[in-house]
Amino acid sequence: MKKRQWMAAFMAGAMMCGTLAACGSKPAQDQGNQDGGTEQAGDTNSGQPSDGSSGASDEKQVLSVTTWDNDSSPQFQAVIDAYEEKNPNVEIKIIDTSADEYNNSLGISLSAAQPDPDVIWVKDMGSMLQMADKEQLLPIDDFIAKDNFDLSIYKGAAEQLMYNGKTYSLPYRNDWYILYYNKDLFDAAGVEYPTNDMTWEEYYELAAKMTSGDGSSKVYGSHNHTWQALVTNWAVQDGKNTVVEKDYSFMKSWYEECLALQDNGYIQDYSTLKTANIHYSSVFKNQQCAMMPMGTWFIATMMQSQEEGETDFNWGIATIPHSKDTEAGYTVGALTPVAISAFTDQADLAWDFIKFASSEEAAEILAKQGVFTGIPSEAAFKTIASAERFPEGESNVEALNYTHYSFDRPLDPQIEEIRTVLDEVHEMIMIHSYSVDEGIAELTEQVAEIKGWN
């Protein structure tokens, strides 16, 4: 595999992430200036500069932020801690939810139009579109203008997050899919590690080779979490299709291969994972699988796990496998923005927080935790690769490289409704209630109804 300019690709990918887009419209609740201005009814300059000043009052101000799976990942807590340290007069109230329940929980909270939460970390672009349609996000253009805030640090991603000519969020982090593997299990089996130029066919063969044992002591060759993305991502990896199409026949071979892995016992079956509510992190941490396709966010989780002594085995990463008719370096990913609720009563303070959370200073803090940020900083990227708990070896650094970046889901106003159908059909296929052909037909029919293509 020829060596690629991974930093240039990383910066280009961060720009492309922005096309997943974000959104919004004027707040549903009266905030004074509905275009995102800093003046609100009853506003008493609640914002605080991130310089440790206490302002006019010694009483701590409380800012509520939403997170998911906060205990198992440092992607939020590291920045929250740093902000509180710089601003001792501010207390951050964390509203944490499991990743699987996050969007639903957040939707219920925002429907109540209450002041909490103030700050919203957006888990996916589809939910951001929904929040925009429901007027639940606060435009921040006036904040940006007032502070002469330089958006160029995001290399175009911030501008691409604009929706209907307004800005509703800042880029927080950037993630794409790679392959994780357990070095100790490969060493014990005498099998060579996954490479950065491996086809999906070679991956399937490796999964079969690395499966061993039975019962509670069984080690699976790989692991697919219950998300439909762990199948559909590879179907859109080459950039020729998206998950919003008039014909889903392009997904057929990917479901057939996934079912073959499951039915041959090379990955845990979907029903067991779903019924027992098994989280993918526990499967990998407990060394129940030799490989696992997952996002770059899991790097930070594993580094934290080893730092805390939860795990002590050797692990590595490789570039996500590719189709045999596509070169190495194609991947799938998404951008995580941070936004302000339209119902906040701490707009200035919320702006100060998201400005810090999306800053170069925060990027360096997160890089030490193995987290990739919305700022394609060469220094931050090198920090990630040189972190104490980052896997050793040049191949692990090269694994972070990509040449082409496809979005896991396109910017479509009906993407969440379509995603529901994708999830439902995925489950029916994986539990064999639908054949693959039946599932493809159901997808095509239901999405056509949603889009009005019938």
C-alpha cells in the first residue's frame, strides 16, 4: 500500500463532514433577538469569559449540558472539567443518557420547552434537522459577529454546517470507521494482524480463522453491534450510493455476507445482543472478539480503559476493509456539532461554553484523550498518535489515514424517518423474519412512500 498524505486527507475529511449539515430556525421561545442575538428578556449578562473571572456575583452559575455514555468515554468530560477549572464560578450540570436512548430522551426534553438543557451535543445530523424544524436550536450568528469569532480554524466545516443561511452549531469532533483488533488473541493464534489494505473478503476469512472455543469461553472472530450502520455503512462506503435511495438492491450482498458471519458463528447473533442489551465496548474489552469495526471515538474509550486498569491486553487498529474493486482508504464517518437550546436562559454562558468546547485549546485537551476534533490541527492529530496509551507501531498511525470519506447518512429532512425504517428492516433481516430480498423490497417501498416517490 503506497503511503498517503494522511494529514491532508484528515483535513479534507473534516471539511467534508460539514456536508452532513446542521440546521435550525428562529427559536420557538421568546429570546429577545430571535436571530441569535445576545439580548434576552431578563438577560443580566449571564455569560462568563473563559478566563477564570467570577463576575459580579460569587454565586455559582449552573449550565446544563447533554451527553451520552459519559462514564465510558472522555469525549465530553475532559472539556467540561477544563472549562470548570477556567471558570470556577460555573458549575456544569451533566444530563447523561445511553447512546441508544439519547435522541429520544433529548427530543422529549426539548418538547417540554424548558430551560434545561442549555447546551446540546448533537449525536447525528438527522436529529439536528428535526430540532431545526421544531425551532429548538438557537442561531449563533450574532454571537460569532460580536466576538469576531474566526470560523476558518474549522477549514470550511463551520460554513457547511449552516442551514438556511444561519449558523446553529460549531464543529466539535470528527469520527470515521476503522478496524480494532486484539493483538494478544492474534499472537496466541499465530495469525498475522489485519493490514491497512485488506478487502472485505479477506476480513471475512480472517473472522472465520480467528473464531475459537464454544459456550461462555468462545472467542468470536469479529463483532457487529446491533446498529444497521454496521452493514449499511459498507454498502455506501464507495460513495456510489447513500442510505436514501429509490432502489436498495445495492445492499443485498452486504446483508448476505453479514448473515453468513452470524449464521456460521463468526460474530455473535443479533438476537442475543439485542435481547441482552450487550454493549459493543464490553465485548471488545472482555476479549470476546478478535476484531471489531467501530468509529474512531472508541480509541479514546480504550485508552481510558487501560489508563484506569480496566483492561490490560494489547490492541491495535487498522484501516477499515474495502471492496476488492475499491482501493484502500475509503471510509464512512460523521461530524459531531455542539449547539445551544432555543429555550436556554443562559444563552451568553452557553455560547461561551460551546466556543471553548470547539476551540484549539479544547482540541489539544481532547487529543490527549485520543479524541479527534472538528479542528483539523496537525499538532492535535500528532498528539493523538503519540499519546501514552495509543497503540504502538507505525501501522496504527497509518490506520488513521483515509483518502475518501462518505457520510453514514445524507443531509435529508426526512432522514430520521427513513432511519427508523432502516432500523426496523435491519432487525427483521438479522433475525430471519425477512429474507434479504424481502427486506430490500420493504425498504424500497417504505422509503418511496416517505419521499413521495410512489
